[in-house]
Amino acid sequence: MCVSTWFAESGALAARRDWVLSDADTGRHLGAASSTWLTFNLETRRMARIPASLRTYFDTASPSPPRFALGEKHSTEKLTELMPDAPCYVSSRARVRRCDLDMNLHVNNASYLAWIMDDVPDSVFRTARLAGVDIEYRAECVFGDHLESRATLVHSDGSCVLPGEADPLGGKPLSFRHSLVRASDNAEILRARTNWTPIAMAHTNGHVSR
């Protein structure tokens, strides 16, 4: 596998980093990702302007003209708050373990994804593949925190996705909404959306291989 990544400035307080994954032998596109990062002052616990030295680095390390892994017109839609009275609402509990932490003692991104995926019905995993994830981080999360993972599992027509359904996607793509909330103060840690594609469609389009 070949991984390409690059930086780009995104305003005074943020920077973007993109990734493209491809087959090292054939060059076939396997996937892409884009993230937006904010500069954070560890002493004040507030956002801060990107240091001048880092802005200079972005000027030298960024591709010209600008390159977008997901396309320049990729949706930047903000995810709305997920409330307990939302249709088809389900929830589960999780606790932050030491193995969930990164070198800065914050929760690793992979753990966040694992927690929200636990609320997706097993029937979806048997008939579909994860085609895309949008995550909006909203607060810090540390060792010992108890979290509630919330999700809405809704068909495109508004009906609920039921755990016992043999083919919950019905041959069509489906999206779920997710939220992680800290139990101690009800602070929302993140909002997310997962997009699922039926296995047959994924194979036909060449987006996913088993």
C-alpha cells in the first residue's frame, strides 16, 4: 500500500491534512481522508493562532495548486446535536481505558470510531461495508471518563433499522448519526456520521475489497 499525505493552511487558526491510499503495485485508488486541525494552547486550554514558523512550513510543504483528497467541493456540513428523543435512538456505555490513550494522554482516534461502531446493528456489518465517516470533535476526553454512545439508525424513508432485519439496507446506501457524551457533565465529546454501502454495490463500484 502507498500512502500520500500533505498539509494546507485553513485560516488563521486551523490547518488541513489530507491522505490518499493506493495500491503500491497497480496504483489503484483505495481510499482518501481529510482532516481539519486547530491550534490549541495547552496552558490556557484555548484555541490559538498558528505560529508564524508553522505557517511558513505550510507554505513550503503544501502542494501548488491546492490539492484536495476528497475533492474541492466535498461537503463541510456541520453535524447537528443528537438528542435522546430522536427517532430510532439507541445508546450504549463505554469507559476510557489506558490502552485508548495516545502519547498526549488523549483518546486515540481509533477508539472513538470503535465506540460509535458498536451501536451499528450486526445485520449491517453482514450486508454492508463502511464507505465513509465524518467526525466532528467537540471536547477533550481522558482516562477514566465514562461515555454514553448515542446513535440514530434510520432508513432513508425515516423508518427504524431493526436489529433482526436480514437486509437492513435493501440494496441501497445508508447513513447513521452518532454522538459521544461524557456521563459526568453531559458534555458532548464528538458528533459523527457513518455511511454504509451494500456489499454487492461496493464490489461493483470497486470501492471495497474483502
